[in-house]
Amino acid sequence: MLSIYRILISLVFILSPLIIIYRIIKKKEDIKRFKEKFCFFSKKRGQGKLLWFHGASVGEIKSIIPIIEKLEQDKRINKILVTSNTLSSSKIIDQLKFKKTIHQFFPIDTYFLSKKFIDYWKPSLAFFIDSEIWPNMFLNLEKKNIPINLLNGRITKGTFSNWRLVPRLSKELFGKFKLCLCSSNESKRFLIKLGARKVKFFGNLKFSQSETDKIEINNYLKKYFNLKKTWCASSTHETEEYFCGKIHKELKKKYKNLLTIIIPRHVERVDSIISELKKLNLIIHTHLPKKKINKNTDIYIVNSYGKTKSFYNYCKNVFLGGSLINHGGQNPLEPARYGCNIIHGPNVDNFNEIYKFLNQNKMSKNISNQNEMLNILDNLFTKKISTKKIQKKINIIGKNILKTTYQEINLLLKNEI
């Protein structure tokens, strides 16, 4: 099976120029930095011990920021390398202005490129986040005796079923992990069955929170939002913005000062979102902090990354996207930490345990159609629901998970560095 994988990844490499060009046109690729995926590095390694963390995209990278904040203070570590596959995730790291931490794009997982990547960066430890499994990279790390670890590991039923089709390969790859820290009990069971050995579960790292969270909304926006009846549609995907636009039109029949804030999952889609919403004859404003907003604005679109927390702080009714489509949902813990009432569609398989927790504490509601969404928002607009107790509970859980996770990482550092 490994030989088949290598043939397929080689085909991806051959076709990669066309794929990169397409992604640049779609604004999903950095026109200056895409060469990092072919191991033309834009940053220097420097001297000393280097830790490497790899996560696919925004959610995975955000989950390790509290860990990185702690490691930045560790004098044993000279540099922290964070890699990912997406442009949006690179911008998250850039905004944080870390001293030791740098970002590069993950290389295409051919044998040659993965070897070149390791030879250049020479990590002391490698941490793969969530469900990132890359065969050639794993094999080359093992050859260099670099410990491979899984952080906040997540294996869904679908992923587990797929790996079970190739039992020899799964046992070989999952057996390479020195340590697996899981995000759920279900993932722990699946990882053990797939061949992982040292597997532990302390809780989902996404419960933890960065110590440097900043609320960045100026006084003009605060005053404007205070005059409006607001709700927010966050991490939305294609078709979900149009659905929210129709909800806005219906609700505005009752609430004349209604403002709907839309924060798309991928901001490069903003132009197409505006085009879709204009079909509903809605007045749209895109986020420019110093630009005056039309008093009759219907939709306020946030067109930059890293702003969600600021809007959750002022808008307490949030619909989370990726849940009306077959995507698996988005992480609801960030708005929950700010005391938001969360609405979501039926497709939240990626966060089942978290949504179960929020549902038990009456912080989330499931909808499957327009009428249900309208009724829930109408009810939330007319009632004030206190969420301070659950906010405190999430904060305590997050601190405990972060503490125990960091203790395990610290043990690895003592043994390997």
C-alpha cells in the first residue's frame, strides 16, 4: 500500500504547478511563499534546539497557540517551527508576533521533499496535530530518530473505517507515534485499534484559551453595534451565507434595526458572497474599522482573519457554519468562551462530544431548516440568557487540559532535549 501511496503522491507532485496556479487564482495560495511547499524555504533555521508542530489549517493551529505561548518562555528551546497547508492558517501565526516561532508551508509529501525538509530543519521533536498522517514524512523522521507525537489527536468513525481497509499500513504508521494525546475517548479507542501504543486522553485542547486574546473593536463600531439588534453567522461556507441572508430578510420584518454579521471561513470568498447576497437586495458593508457605515446596512461582512473573538465579545447570538453542509461543523468552543448562544446545523460530526457538552449546559441549539432558525433567533432576541456559569466552567476545564498536556510535553522535552 505504501508503494501505491508513493505513486499517487508523485502524480500530485507532477500536477502541482497546475494546482498551485489554480489556487493562486482562487486566492488560496501565497504568490511569494508557495515555493515553501517545494522546500524552497523563506526562513533560516538558526542554531540550537527546534520543536516542530504541524496542523492542516486554522482550527488545528489555533488549538496549539496556548501551548506555543508556554514554550516561547522555555529557555531550552531556540526555535519553534509551525507548518500548515493553508494560507489562512499562516496569517494566524503572523498576527501573533511570536519571538521564537516561525511559520512555513508543509511540503508535498514525496520521499525526496520530506527528506529535504527534515535535513534542513533538523527538529528535536515533531508534533502532528489532530489527524495529520503523512507516510513519507513519518518514515524519514523515523530514519533520523526524531520522535513523532500526535497532539489533540482526532480519529472520526469515517477515518477509522478507511484506515481499517489497510491494516498493515495503519499499524506501521500509527505504531511510529512515541506519544498520542487524544481529543476524545472515541479517538483514543480508535487509535489503539489502529496500532498506536502510548495513548492518553486528558480532554480536547480546544477548550484551552490563548493568554494574549485581544478585543479589537473601536468605539465607533461599539456605538454602531449597540444601536442594532445583532446576530453573527461565523465560519460560514458556500451556500450558508445565502441561507443567512434569507433569515435576515425575514427577521427584519419584525426587527427594523437588525444587523447580521457574517464571518466567512475563507475570506477569499468575500466577493462571491457579496454577489450572492446582492441578489436578495441587501445593503452590505465590508469590515474597514475607520469607514463610516450606512445606518441602513443589513449585512456586515468581516473580510480578515483573526477577528472572531472581537465580534463574539459584542454579539452573543452566533450561528456556526460548516454545519448545514456536509462538512462536519466548526469548533464551537471559541464563541462559548465568550458566553454566546450557539446555533448550528445537523452536520457536526467533527465536534460531537463538544456539542453534547454545550447542549447539556443549554448553550447550543440544533436547526435543520429556515423556520427553526427564525424561531430560535426570535426567542433569543426577546430573552436574556445568562451564560456566566458555563463560561467559568469552560475556562476551568481548558486550564486543566492545558496544564496536563503541557506536563506531558515537558516530560518529552526532558527526555529528548
